[in-house]
Amino acid sequence: MVTVSPKKKANYPPGPKTHPLLGILPEYAADPIGFMSRSAQEYGDIVHWKSPTLSFYQLNHPDYIEELLVKKNSLFTKHQTFHILRKIWGNGLLVSDGEFWQRQRRLMQPAFHREQIFAYGEVMVDYTKRLLKNWHEDEIRDVHEDMMHLTLEIVAKTLFGTELLEDVTQVEKAMQVSIEYFEARNNNMLLYLTPEWLPIPINLRFKKAVQQFDQLIYRIIQKKRESGKNSHDLLSMLLHIQDEDGTRMSDKQIRDELITLLIAGHETTALALSWTWYLLSQHPEVEQKLLTELQTVLAGRTPTFADLPKLIYTERVIMEVMRLYPPVWAMSRQALQDCEIAGYPIRTGDGVVISPWVMHRDSRYFEQPEVFNPDRWANDFVKKIPTFAYFPFSGGPRVCIGQSFAKMEAVLLLATILQQFKLTLVPNQEIVPWTAFTLRPKYGVKMLLNQR
Ligand code: HEM
């Protein structure tokens, strides 16, 4: 728990002039990524801004981001704005802290080891082929919706050994409600100041979404327990784990971890793929190069994990997509004690925010940063830039646990789908990034399908 220390005369870095009562909220809420990009351009590597009740430092230099995520990681916790999500995620890995987080991370890590995730490759490809059976010639589909469905089913099958079947729609609805709730509470002044217990429609909708999630997850846990089988997936492992003193993880804690993995483990990868379909449709020369690689390496067969080292250009495409459209477009932390970042004093309770969107478009590290160019990643380019100039999966001890899972999934799904279908963007639709908790295409991505 963070308690705010008394105000001292502060030495603030530069920052935008703000409304005396509302702080930066009106400007931020109108266009969060525009606001953060302008702040970086106008005020430099560290910027200070205030919302009505919060004080934030925005870091726009890889060294300062490293200071936050690696060197001084233990002095910070996830920011309190994140804690709205605690209502749904409970105390799962993404929001838990301290020794408790350390223990949970240690327990879950084996499910994400390279050897283990290789075994998931087959499920990933099989489920993709199942989806493609429902795609038809000349059909128009919202591929963003399809990617969300597919990655959700994959995470449930690989990590919990569960077929979601008709529950997929329920999970998606509950997720939509919670993301809208998070976005609305953080960006709408009136809601921001409204107590969460007030029985207004948005609060009631959110409460119902949490209940629906709970019912589903407890049902999954119950079924697995009744089956009595140790099927070597993460859920079985969590059910069987015992501490040295013989205690087991409570159902509530297992619920929190499952819900976290279900949410964190599907939407982000789905977004990487949705933005891939969009960018490929705008860059036929990249699509052609990709097809040539797939033809050379796979010659029409479906990919396996063994093909991954040879799908070099495919991997570069995914990296470049996540540079321009990082699914997690910003991350925030809160100081647990007085400290310093970039030579500036940070007080207990202050917020620090970093944005892959802003860093990934910084011309100091990326030539022509607005251009979609997967070839920029050739010749080990990633080793030539500072580590935190490109950080779609964050870094330091809180780095994404599903990084290898996600990279493999994105490459396998892209290679499987692209070999079978050509996707053409339906004209006259707006493709706009929506900075909800993640970076979503606001109105989806409608594509025309043609068999190859
Ligand atoms: C392209 C896909 C993905 C991206 C871009 C992504 C990005 C991230 C980022 C940036 C964080 C750190 C958040 C912060 O520090 O505030 C994170 C954490 C996390 N991610 Fe991912 N992620 C992806 C896929 C996955 C997958 C597939 C899983 C699980 C199957 C997963 C599970 C998690 C979990 C549990 C955490 C919390 C880790 C901790 O704090 O110990 N993610 N992810």
C-alpha cells in the first residue's frame, strides 16, 4: 500500500501547462497517445504532468526506462489506476507484488519454459486450421474478432487443458465490459470522481461481468478437480502444487491466476495479429516477401515449432508490427518510497509512465520511424539499439511471462493463415487505434477473404 509523503518544494522536470483543477485530464482523455507523443517531443526525455489527483513523470529515454524497470524495480509497484482491474483480476500475477508475486511467478514459470511451450505449437496450428474451415471465398469478416476468438481458445486449451466452446462469447463480452469500464473510469472526469459502489449502469454492468467470469473460472477449476487427472497443464500444476508447509493454493488464488492468464494471454497476441493483417494489406511488397519465405520454408505444409528458426522474415514482420502498434502501448508504476529517476526526486506515491508507442517511434533509434519496414530488423539491428528503445514485452523482473509463447503463436498463426488466404482490407472503413487498456482497432478490421 502506498502512502503519499508530505509535500516538499519539488524540483520538477519540464511539462505541459495544465488546467488548475482538471490537470492534463481534458487533453489526455481526448487523445492519450497524441498527448504523450507531444509531451515527449516538446519537453524531452523526462516530462512532468498532473491529473486532478495524481502526479506523473513520463520517461522518454531508454536509460531512464531501464532505471525504472530494472535497476529500481523494487522501489515501485503497479500504479493505483491499474487497481481498478484488481476487481476482476484479483491478486493475479499482473497486479500482485512483493514476495507474494515472486512466489507465484516462480511457481508458474515452468509452464512457459521453451521446451514446454514448443508442445503448445501443435494446438496453435490445429485451432487455426479449425478456424479456417469456417472462412469462405469472398466472405467479409472482422478478422480482429476472429483473432480474439482464436487466441482465447488457444490459451484455454494449452494452459488449462479446457475447451471453451460456447463460453468464448461469454468471456469476450465480460472482457469488453471490463475494458470499457477501465477506459471510462480513467478518462472520464465525472466517472473518475464517482464511487465504484454507486449503482449506476456502468458500475452494475461491470459487477455482472465479474460474476460471469467467476462462474466460468470456478466451473473450469471444479471440472479439472473432478477429473482427478494430472494432465501436465498449468492448471493441473497449480491444483497440485504444495508449499513446503503442505498448504495448497486456494481456489480464489487459482481463480485470480487463471483469469489473469486468460485475459493477458489472448488479447495482446490477437492485437499483434490484427494490426499485422491491417499493415500487410497496406504493404503488398511486404506480403509478397513473406509469401516467398513461406513458400521456400514450408512449401504449402503447415508450420511447426521446428520451422521457427527458418521463418526469419515472418518474425521480423511481427517485430515491426509491434514496434508501430505495441499491444501494450503504455505502462505505469507508482513509487513505494522517495527516490530519484533521471536525477529528479520522485516522491512516495508519484506515478511514472512509459510508452512503447512513444519510444518505438523515436527517430533517435529508428530511421523513418513512421515507415513499416520489417527489414530494419535485419543484421541484428535489435542488438544495435538500447534495450529499452524497443520493449513491447516490457523488461526487468516484471517482463511478460508469456513472451516466448506469444512470439511463437504470432508466427505460427500468421504463417498458417497467410498460406491459405489472401486478406484484402474492405474500403471505406476507419482503422483507428483505440487506447483502451491495450491498443485496439476501434471499429475492428473488416477484410475480404480469398482462397490462395
Ligand atoms: C504479443 C503478445 C503480448 C504482449 C505484447 C505482452 C505484453 C506484456 C507486457 C508489456 C507486460 C508487462 C506489463 C507491465 O509491466 O505493466 C506483460 C505482462 C504479463 N503478460 Fe504479457 N504480453 C503478450 C502475451 C502474453 C501471453 C501469451 C501471456 C500468457 C499466456 C501473457 C501473460 C502475461 C502475464 C501473466 C504478465 C504479468 C507478468 C508479471 O508481472 O510477472 N502475456 N505482458
